Amino acid sequence: MSLFVQKFGGTSVASIQHIENVARRIIATRDSGHDVVVVVSAMGKETDRLFSLAQEVGDLGSATKREMDVLLSTGEQVTIALLAMMLKKLGAPAASFTGSQAGIATDRSHTKARILKIDKERLLNTIKAGVVPVVAGFQGMDDEGNITTLGRGGSDTTAVALAAILNADECQIYTDVDGVFTTDPRVVSTARCLERVTFEEMLELASLGSRVLHTRSVEFASKYKVPLRVLSSFSDKPGTLITEEDDAMEQPIISGIAFTPDEAKLTMRGVRDIPGIASRILGPISEANIEVDMIVQNVSADGSTDFTFTVRRDDYDQAISLLENVARDVEALEVNGDNNIAKLSLVGVGMRSHAGVASRMFRVLSDENINIQMISTSEIKISVVIEEKYLELAVRALHSAFELGTESAVEVKG
Ligand code: ASP
Ligand code: MG
């Protein structure tokens, strides 16, 4: 007998009919002799709806964050009640629990709280009594008894945290896609659903835009070694298992290609090559809460150098004006930028033991006449910045050159 945490996302519980399907899946797992702890999201786009109601009220400053959490947490509360009712109707004993009822304690950062500890007594007793606990994802309670939420997409993290504390055999994240793909199937029709991927690769793929899992949930799963499976609640396919690297298995060199289209780059030219310059350039950017991704500083010539970094396109205008101020301060030659760039990364743990991946990648891009503007590498990733209009071409060319696809095209929904 195993214990599974099964998490169902918004699209999987979008209507009563969907909730019935989910209940039948849970019952089928129980019928094959396993215990199940269920975590759910709000129905469909409910969180978005609640969020826009709050926006209609206006004033979304920090003063209203506590109330925002009270509001947003109601979405999950509706789903736990309905699913528990449905399970009972279909003959399975079940009980709904809000985050705090399930013992989930968080810090006090409203709208982006972190789980600090989980008191598992109540859930354990529920399981022992043969009852299915249905827990509201995305929420908890701080030490003053306030409702908190974990940030958008946070139900995945609730599921993984419960799986860790309950020592579950697997945390299964049910969603509306078959699993984690080699790249976005909307761009490459032969993209293949991966059977298995390592935590490390998944973190690169998730943060680089394969928006299947909440990044923090993968970090959590990796830290506590919780096997994580992403699978569809609309099919019976096995999905993708995300686990630790297994030396016994032959690793593919490349597991996937991640990309983000909406990036921008900024360059400061002619900055003096002296200690403290990088921090003077990036300090104001990080104070403005702008996330910086790739950073490249040139080797200096004649005591001066160039400094280039990328940000999300939304942050471009603000970043440019901050940088112009800095440029005056540090007496740089000029600032320029480009907000029509995209980033593309090859990810794979097999790169560690295979040379020549980068040169092969660059050759493929050159054969397509695509200019590489920036390059950065890590042990399991090679990223390039290119002009945005060539992004899809580049992804397709690399996907086929590295033979990542299936023979036949996958069916693309929606
Ligand atoms: N309902 C929340 C959201 O839409 C949390 C989640 O679904 O993971 O972001
Ligand atoms: Mg989600």
C-alpha cells in the first residue's frame, strides 16, 4: 500500500462534471489499495475573477494584502467542499480542510507567504480513519491567526509540502497537459512528452518558461526528495516523473528546450573597469525589484569595458531610465538597449559528460543564419539571446537537430 498526494489544478475542477471525474479518479486510486490525500485549486479562473473584483475596489497597496488573502483563499474553499461532497455521494468517506485546518503554518508575508511548518496530526488521524482529506491548496495561516496565500500557482507547493511531511510515495500534479514536454508543442508539433526528468532540469525548464509547475514546488520536492509526477486528469497517460538523477540510467544529452520570447537587453558602454562598478550598475535595478537574468561584462580594453544584461520586457522602460541615471553617475559613454530579443536554452544533465553540445548548437543557428547576441552557460544549460522574430525558427531547428521529437506530431489542444 502506498500513500499518494494528488493535486488537481483549476482546469481539472472547473465544473461539477469535472469534480465528479476527479472524484472517480481518487476513488479508483483508493480501490487499488492506496491512501490518498487530495489538494485542490480554485475552480477554473476563479482566482483571476476574485483578483479583478479587488481591483475594482482599487487601492491594492500593502494595506489591503491581508484582505486580499482572505478573498483569494475563498476560491479553494469552494472546491474542497464540493469535492468532499462529491466523494461522499460516490461512496468514499471524505472531509474538507482549509489550509489552517490541515495544520499549514506560514510566515506573515501576505500574498506570497512561505510554509514554515505543518502539524500533520489531524491529517494522519483522518487517513487512519479511512477518510480522504481534501485540502485547500495555496493557503495557510500565520502565527497571529491570519489567513495567508502562497502566491499564484501555489497549490503545487501545498501538495509537495504535504507529500514531504507525510512521507508520500509520490506527489501527483494533475493538470490539463500530458506532462512535461521537450519544448512547447504549440511551437514544435513533434514535441515529445518526457517520461522522466531530473529536479535540476525541471527547475531550469520551469523557470525558463515551461509553465507546468510552480517553481517553488520543484525546489521543495528536490530538497525533500519527493518524487513528483505531472499528468493529465483528462487522459490515462503516465505523465512525467520528476526525480533525482539516477546514475544507473543513461541520460539523454538534451532533455528539453526552454524559451522566453518577451525579453529585453540593456548595455552600458565605456564604463571604467574598477571595483564596484557592477554593483553600482545593478544596485538600483534590484532595488526597483527588476529581475535581471543574463549578465555579461566584456574583457576591458584601455581600462574601460561594456556591461550588458537582460530583463523582462515589461521592465525595460523603467530599467533604461534607471540605467541612464547610473551612466551619468559613473561617467559611462552611453546606454543603449533592445527590447526585441528572446532567450532560448538547451537543458540537459547529460551535457556534463558530453562535449561539443554548445558548438553543435551554434552551428545549427548559423545554418539558419540566426545571429547570436549573447551566450551564457551552466553545467546543464546553454542559453543564447537572439532576435525575437527568429525564436520559433531556432527552436524548431534545434529540436530537430538534437532529435528531441517524436516521429509523428502530437495532438495540440486549444
Ligand atoms: N488558485 C491559485 C491560482 O490560481 C493557486 C493555484 O491554483 O495554484 O493561482
Ligand atoms: Mg498551476
